[in-house]
Amino acid sequence: MSKQIKAVALISGGLDSMLAAQTVMQQGVHVEGINFFTGFCVEGHTHAIRKKDKAKPKRNNSLWVAEQLGMKLHIVDIIEEYKDVLINPKHGYGANMNPCLDCKIFMVNKAKQWIQENDFDFIITGEVMGQRPMSQRKETMPIVARESGADDLLLRPLCAKNLPITKPEREGWVNRELLHDFSGRSRKPQMALADEFGFEDYAQPAGGCCFLTDESYSKKLVDLWETRGDKDYDLDDVMLLKVGRHIRPNPRFKIMVAREEGEARFMTGYKKTFINMNCSTHRGPLALLVGEPNEDDIKLAAQILARYGQGRETEDVGVEVRLLNGEILQINVKPLLATEIPQAWFI
């Protein structure tokens, strides 16, 4: 009996990795998925709590893809290991705080370690040449293979015909003729292949699964590092940067104001961690104060909060402030006008 060839596919939850895995599975290869959790994933967090995303399915797309393909999925927490990739990227950042090339090298290297430990034969990714400006260019794709240590054990089924032959093709584990030659940013070839496979429901047809590619999120991360004086972070930091309206009047503190009920519910879990406040005389959002605000800062934060409540047009709004020592303050403030909150305060 011939040995069953086995591959592990990097599954992001998007369409490309789904198609890449299916392309190889159809050739009789046993494929299992692996998903690396950095904390910066877009899917499965803000889409689950924000009203504006209520039409989106509330699911972990990586698990959902694995279910559609009938494959086993391994979810690996790399939050701590990933810090060095984000803080010290050898190849630098993209347009925002996205270390895309270093990220791909890191994840493929982790996958290589995984196949060695689990007696698998090669690695699959959903990369398409020319699709990403940093990690998926003709010049950078060989760098990923080389610096990750995967070399020719890395198979990119969606654009394999545009690349040098790999060991899985050379050894006959997969038929190169049944692989693809996709290139560029157009999604039409992928969507046509999805139709061919019978996939009607899939996430992110235009890609973009990482908050680090988002300009607004990146600004909040840089602000966090600058005000702390170092680049360390934890999962709570990562999550809180995803929600709320962030306003920093001065280096001592920032105020996070919930934009809707879902965000307020999520932020409630942090009420024992930060000074927090809400309007007591009118309906309004929850706010968290991050940093070390003084008495004047707390009053200013209350005025900002009142601006986003139903008492914004009144002269006097009551605000309940809960301090970290358990003390509760009741203060009355005049809401700031929109013109009194400088645009430079918004992160």
C-alpha cells in the first residue's frame, strides 16, 4: 500500500485558503487546516458585537471553512510569539502597522514546525501572486519560502503554475496540471472556482482579515505605544482598540466612548479595570477612561461623554463616575459642543 500523503493548509477563514485546500483535497491528499490566532483578526469579534454588522453570520470563519470542507482544524494561539513579529519586523511595515511579509514568513515557519512534529508532508497556502502589495509579489514570494525554511515544501495551489515546481508536484503527490495560474488583484478567477466547487457562501471575497491593515486601528496602536513609552501589549489591549470612539485630550488619559449597545455590553467587562462613567440624568453611552486622569481630566471626560448622550442639547447633565477604589462620584456638567472637541483629539 502506498503512503497516504498529508498536507496542512493555512486557513484564514477567507475564500483563497478555502479554495487552495479544496484544490489539493480533490487530488486525494489528506488535508488538515491550521489557523494561527494573533488577536488581530477582523472576523469573529467586532462583527459579532456591532449592530452595523448584524447581517454578517456570527461565526468563526476558520471553523466554518473547515466544516464546509470536512477537514480537521487546529487553532494555535501565537499571541505571545507574534509580538516580536509586530514590534520588530525585519522587512518593515506596509501602509499601516501591518508587518505582512514577516507575518507570512512566521506563520509558514510555524506550519513547517507543525508538519515535522505531526508527520505531514507539505504546506498549503492560499496566496496569489500580485494580490497583496507586500507579501504576495513575484519578488517576495520566494522570500517567504526561503526565510520560513519551508522551501519547496510550500505549495500555493492558486498560482502554482506561475512559480517554480515544488516537491509535492515533483514527487507526484499532486498533479501540477490541476493547479492554477491566478495572478493580480481581480477576484473573478477565485469566484469562478468557488462556483465550480459549489461554494455559495464564503467570507471576505475581497480579503482583508487583519486589523493591522486598517489605518484607524493602526493609529490607536501607535498611540498606545507612545503614551506607554514601550511597545508591549496584551490581548485586552488588542481587543479594546477594536471598539469604541477613542478620544485623547492629553497624554495623561484617553476616553473610550461606546458607539452602540453591543460595544457598551462588551466594554462593561472592563468596568473593574478602568475608571468608567455614564450619564445618570439622560440616556447615553458607557465610557472608559484609560490612563491616569486627574480631577480636571475626569470633568472634561464627563463633558465629552455628555456630548454623545441624549442630553447633548441641555445645559446640565448628571454623570456617574466609578473610580478604581470603588468610590462613586456624581457630577453635573455642561456637554461640550462638537466644535469644542478638536479633531486632533480623535485617535
